[in-house]
Amino acid sequence: MVFEVDANARATVGIGAALYDDHGNDHSNGFGDLDSMALPSGHTSVSRIVEFPKILAAGRYELVAEVWPANKVGAEGFNTLADSPCGYVTVT
């Protein structure tokens, strides 16, 4: 997965991904998340691996790219700084 990020200023952020089913449940396992990385001001491309769980029920899943506060990827009580749906996966 490649993130195309436009930052107004330098920042340290976390990069994550989520895999949501039709009920809004997240099935991502955190593999490939980047807990803390420095982003320069301006445009940056960031690559990360996305691993799908080996056992997923049949259905449609939404893959979402997420930018978090540093060291807070997926943490309770924290919200994403930005997120964007990037595609759908169908498991049969």
C-alpha cells in the first residue's frame, strides 16, 4: 500500500491500515503499521505492507489508509489525523 501524503509542516506520525467488514468491524492485525515516522513538509510517498488475516468470513471488506498521532496507531481514545478508503476486497 502506498500513501501519498501532503503535509503543511514537518510532523511525526503513525501510518496504519484498517480492513472493515460491512458491520464496521476492523479485521486488520497491525502487521505493517509504522508506529512513528518523520514526514517532511510537502509531498511524500510512504509504502507499507498490508497483510490480510488468513481466515476471513466470506464478504466484502473495505481497505482504509490511516494517519495517526505518533505511537498511537489503533490506540483506544485516539482518532486518526486523516483516513481514506482505498479499495474493496471480496472474500469468497
